[in-house]
Amino acid sequence: MNTTPSTTSHERAVSAPSGWVMLPTLIVLILGDIALLIFSIRDGVETTGQPHFGLLFLSILLLPLLILLLTGFFTLQPNEARVLVLFGDYKGTVRTSGFHWGNPFYTNGPGQPGLLAQAAQMQSKLAGTKPGSAASTQKMGRNKISLRARTLNGDKLKVNDKRGNPIEIAAVVVWRVGDTAQATFDVDNYENYVSTQSESALRHLASLYAYDYGEEHEITLRSNVVEVSQALRAELQERLAKAGVAVDEARLTHLAYAPEIAQAMLRRQQAEAVIAARQKIVHGAVSMVDMALKELADKHVVVLDDERKAAMVSNLMVVLCGESEIHPVINTGTLYN
């Protein structure tokens, strides 16, 4: 089976004529054409009894053409571009903001209601607004593409980490269109492409790392947020390069165990915390007992045999390691009674 490989488009920056120059020019031409129309009729009737048909037909043909040329005006805001497509041929991209004029036969963008509705729905999802709100119903006509930074706040996904534990994870991606030609011609809908590839990259990332408690020097999702965010951004940039999209930032916004294992994992964390605390308490108690015995021996406060040292160590360990309050018993007799 023979397949034709897809070609990669590349943006070509072009400049469009200034609208402030073309507007008075077209107005003067239209007024001149109207004057020619009137002259061909009046002068012809006065001199020959019939209009000058040559000038009349010329003025009639020029009038709709000049009116059609008036539809070529368009404006661009800062960080906005227009892709110029003439009869299916890519002519370049205008990135300069301001008032411009272009060929009125340049394609004005998708005209199918289904595509417009899909674009509006995807724009509302990326912007975090409701589908019926004013912000979500704005459409970019005339093949205009916004070059501003956009934020994709992804939904919570339920995936398995490297050890197979079900977790919930979500991420936010800050992206912008870098190559307008790739965004327009190399993918069907670049906004939908960004959303789909971001979810796919996040699922793949979660399967590469453990949630926590990895091997020695192993990167985990919870402990190494910076490294994980960098890995997510690199993978997203690789996936979205085909659509001419540049990823400015990607980071995790939500990370937790799935509800079905959250209680079990919480008990494990609590047990490990208790064990770690006990280890520190025992280590500190042993150090204090050793220090007490050394101080007593160095200052010759009392001479203890091994049995009395063992009893003293036992009592001090109980006092230092016990959780409840210790009530001492005062010995009123001798050292050995």
C-alpha cells in the first residue's frame, strides 16, 4: 500500500498594503467612475442623441469591481495574524497590527456552521467559559489567528502510575501559536489538537513515574515537581511542534491517589511517619543516656556497676521514649535497697 507523506508547511511573513492609503484611493476611483457614468449619458445625449456606449459599459463594469475591492479591508490587533490564502494557494501571513487591505478573494476562513460551532466549543473549553457566554461565541474571521498566550486547564484524569497505583492527576499548559502556516494547514483544528495531545502526554507521563516512595534517587511525581513539569513540557513541545504550537509552561495542578485506595495509602503514610518519628526518638534517647553515663563517670558523681548501669539505662529509656507521663518513685533507702 503506497501512502503519500504529508508535507510540513512553513510560515512566510508578508506585508499588506496600508488601508489608510487604499481607502481614499478607492473612494476617489468610485466617485470618478460615477462621474464617468453620468458624463457618458449626458454628453452623449447632448451631442449625438444617444449615450456613449463604450464609456457607459466601462463605467458599469468598473463600479461593481470597485465596490468589491472595498471588501478587502481588514484590521489586526497586537499579537494577531492573518493567513492569506488565494484560491487554495498559501500566499503568506500578515503579523503587523493595524489597518490593512488585501485581495478580496483571499479566503475568509471556515464557512461551515459545524466547524464554527466546533471551534467555539473548543475555544470555550480552553478559555474555561461556558459555551453560551459572550467570550465563547467570539469567532476569528478572515483566517485570523491569535498569537497571544493561552491557558489550557486540563481536567482531572484517573491513570495508573509506574507501580500500577490508580491516581488522579491534572495539569495546566500555557501555549501559543508559533507558526501560523502549520497551525492552519498541517492539522485539522489546532485547538482541538492541543487539548487532545495534552491529555495524551499527561497520561503517558504519569505512567513513567511513581507517585512517591521510589527507589533511591528515583524521580517521583510528588517529590520532584520541577523535574516532572520539565519532562511534561518537553514531551508536549515535541507533540505539538507539528501544529506550530510553542509551549511556554506546563505544570501539575492536582495530584492525589484515587479514592478507592486513598484510605489505605493514608494509613501507610501514617505508619511510615510513626516509624520515622520513633527512630528519631530512640536515636535521641540513646544519645542522652550515653551522655548522662559519661557525665556521671567523668565527674565521679557516683560509681555504678554494670547491673546498676543497666537499670539506669532501662529507666532513662522508659522516661525518654514513653508516650505517657512518667511518675518517678523516690528511693529513701540506700543505693542497693
